[in-house]
Amino acid sequence: AVGGRRSSGAVGAAIFQAIEESHENEQRQNYEQQLHELLKDVDENFHAELKAPCHMVEVLEAKPNVTNTWTFAPTVIFCLTVVTTIGYGYMYPVTDEGRGFCIFFALIGIPLFMACLAVYAQHTANFIRWVCKKLRSIMGGQEEENETVQQIVTVLFCLLVILTFSAYLSYKEKWSYFDSIYFTFISFTTIGFGDLYPQSSDTLFYFLFVFFIILGLISLGTVIEAQTTNFSKFLTFISNTCECMCGKCLTVEKDTMSEYDQDEVNHTKAIHDNKV
């Protein structure tokens, strides 16, 4: 499952790169050529005092991305944001071929990744459960206490991942720690506003980014699984309580109606006897 997910991500990244990178290079070359033609005969004093004519401003405002966006490593990150449905919006396909392949890749990649994520989350929960059982066997305790400890350990593990990734982003991107926590939470919950996005481009950063995103989704998925169980128990308790209350009301109403019906029968019988 791990090898299949990695190979599909690598293949998807290679295809996206092949489709979009050539268009990006062509766009950048056209921009540089137009900019050169406009500025080659402009006197520096004229440019400083009168700025640029309107048509020059239009070209400058239409500046494309002059960096190499669709290289392999950023494209892997893009594929990750597609299959995780985070969708930061910092890069996206602009060609018809790229957009068409993005639809196809999402249809295949999203359910595949979600299935793998569910398996990893279950394995993580089983590992935490095993650790808690070992601790209970050593330290003693009740089964109910073990379940509580398991939930606490799960939450602490998720917090550890969030705080660690946030600390790395704060150091690497020079963000405030709160901004880093905000970005991490928005990413792990797959909200992905895109208002913040790291600008680092070294290989180690890409590797750690992918690692923490996947680990964060797994840890948060484990927490959500545990909390879903708690909420299900709570909702079942409320439902049973409502059924008990309604059942008592119906029983009281039924008893009252039975007594009323019996009185009516006795009254009718007495009238009949008097007539006889």
C-alpha cells in the first residue's frame, strides 16, 4: 500500500511536470522578451520621473511566475495537496491538458489516499492501544481506565506532531509560532485556505513537509476516530434517555386511559342494571 501510494504520487508528479512546466517556461520567456522590448529604449531618467506608459504597466502587472514552479519536488507537494483535498491554491494547472489530468488524478488519488490513511490511522490506534495495555499490565488498573489513558495518549501524540511541525515552520519560515500553529491546523484538517504558505524550496524541507503532513493527517484521524466513538456513545445515551422518558409518558397515559375505560364500562353496566 505504501509503495503503491508513493509510486502513484511520483507518476502523477512527473505527468503534471511534463504538462505544465513547458507552458510555464514558454510564458516566462514571452514575458521576458516583451519586457526587454519595452525597456531597451527607455531612458532611465524618463523611467524614474514619468514611470511607464499604460501599455508598459499592463505588461508589468501581467507578470507571470518567474520561478520554476513545476519542477519535480514542488509538483509532488501539489499532488499531495490534491489527494489530501487540502488545496492551498498556491499552484494550479493552467493548461487544458493539465486541468483534465488533474480531474483524472483526483478521481483516482483521493479515494486511494483516504483508504491508505484509514489503514494507517487504524494501525496507529492499535499501536497506542497495545502500549496502553502493556502499561496497564505493569502498573495495574481497570479496563475503563485503560480506555481513558488511550484517548489521552492519542490526543497528546497529535499535539506533539502539531507543535513539532509548527516549531519547524516557525524556524524555517520566520513565522510567529501562532501563525505556524494556525497553518499546521488548517493543513491537518484539510481546510487549506492558502493565506499562508511556506516559501522554502530545499530538498530537506520538501521531505519534512510531506512527512509531517501525512503524519499529521494520521494522528488527527486517530483523534477524530476516538472522538467519534465518544460522540456516538453520547448520542446513544441521549437517544435512550429520550426513549425512556417518552416510554414512561406513554405508559402513564396508557394506564390513565385504561382506568378511564374501566370506569366507563362500570358506569354503563350500572345504568343497564337499573333499567332492568
